[in-house]
Amino acid sequence: MKRLTEKDDWSPDYAESDSEHRIDGIEEFYRTNENIRELWDRVLLPRLRDCGARTAVEIGSAPGQNLIELANGLGITPFGIEYTEEGAELNRRLFARHGIGADHVLCDDFFSPALDSRLGTFDIALSFGFVEHFDDPVPVIRRQLEFCRVGGYVIIIIPDLRGIYYVWNAVFNARVIETHNTTMMRNDSFFKMCEGIASLEVIFKGSIGTFEYGLLTHAGKFIPRAGISLVRRISPAIRAFDRHVLARLGLGQSPYLVVIGKRVG
Ligand SMILES: C[S@@+](CC[C@H](N)C(=O)[O-])C[C@H]1O[C@@H](n2cnc3c(N)ncnc32)[C@H](O)[C@@H]1O
């Protein structure tokens, strides 16, 4: 299994700018973004509300807002695993705003044997934008599953970089395509991959949301940055066109592929 990213792909993003300002922006994004709200309020939380979970871990957790959604929505105690120092620090600052201790962020590599003592100890193991950064995601998903107790749940969310997202990023920021396993996004591959994993019973799978400008990136270049700014402003109209026209033609631009599964062995 080959890693498609290294720490330097993430650290500069977490290190830049004043972190309190950065956290304000993350909280605002999660509060107002319609796709994120659909994901959490209509898909994930209703399906997990009665599962009796008390703890959750996110792998690749920085900045930690997904864990705050789980903590607020389900009352669970959150833990993050994040291998960049800068990301772990940002995650700790976000947790501090919610009264969660710094020791709830484990700054370590997800594959480190030092984390093996935590295997089988969590009620929920979440990843959001993680497993698609490997050429073979199956062993990654298996290890994510191992962090759950038997009877616990995994939530796996990946961006769906097909269609307009693929074309845009291939033209303006090819590093995005290099660092994502886009093959696993094609033709139900991700869903079939999860269904083929022993000990994982898939209880929900789906494409979630409508057009998301956040999946268009610019790598600091002027033209795509200006383009994204424009797209962002007309995003409600594009989203309506996506929902009412493209989706009906089977060409919808849903940004997320989601699997919820139960560890059954
Ligand atoms: C796309 S980001 C997703 C962050 C977060 N899950 C979210 O939704 O905002 C992937 C994260 O995984 C972290 N990461 C990548 N490989 C890792 C590894 N082997 N162990 C722990 N963290 C890792 C990166 O530093 C980065 O913070």
C-alpha cells in the first residue's frame, strides 16, 4: 500500500495564519454549508442517534470539527488521531473551545504500533477525506474498522472527485489529482470495496449533497481563484441546476461518497 500524500501536503495549511481566526472560519463553514449540514443533520446523526455510542475516534482528525459534530450530536467523548504537529495543535485548540482536553488528540501516525493498544476500544471510528489518499484503501479501511469494538460503527466519507471537480483540478491544480485515489470513486468501486471487507456490514451507502464549490481548488493561482470566487457567489443557482436537471440525467455533482458500517466480527 502506497501513501499518496506526505506531511508536507498538510502541515503548511494548518500552520498558516492566526489559528483562532482559522477556527472561527471552520466553525462558520460547518454551520452554514448546506452540503455539510445535509451530511451531518440528515444522513449521519439520524442513523447513529440510537446506537448507544459513548466514544468516537477520527483518523486524520485535524482540525477536529467532525468530532465536535459527533460530540454535540450524539453526546460522545471524542478522540482524534493526527500525525502533523501543526494539525494536532489546531485540533487541540478547537477542542479547548469545547472543553475537551488536549490529551484527546493523539499526535501519531495512524499506522503506528504505538496506537495498537487503542484497537477495539471505540464505539465509532470515523474518517473524512482520509482513505482515498492511498493507492490501496482496503488495508486502511480494515485498520480503521479495527479501532472499533465489535458491534461498533465506522463512518467513511470521501470526496467524489469525478465530473467537474476532476476536470477543474486536473487543469488548475494537478497535485489534487495526484494525491487522491480517483479510481476508487468510479462506478460504485468504493461501495463494493467496503462490502467486500470481512467483519464490515455496510448499513448505509450513498452519494450525498449537490454541487460543492469547496472541491474546486486554485493552488494560489489568480485565474482559478477568481473563478472559484465567482462560482461561490452563483453557487445557489448551480446547486439548483444540479439538483433539478443534472441529477435527473444521472450527471449529478454530489461532493461526498458515504459508507456507514458495523463491525460484526
Ligand atoms: C483531507 S485531511 C482531512 C481532515 C479532516 N478529517 C477533515 O475532514 O477536515 C487528511 C488529514 O489526515 C492527516 N493524515 C494523513 N495521513 C495520516 C496518517 N498516516 N496518520 C495520521 N494522520 C494522517 C493529514 O495530516 C490531514 O490532517
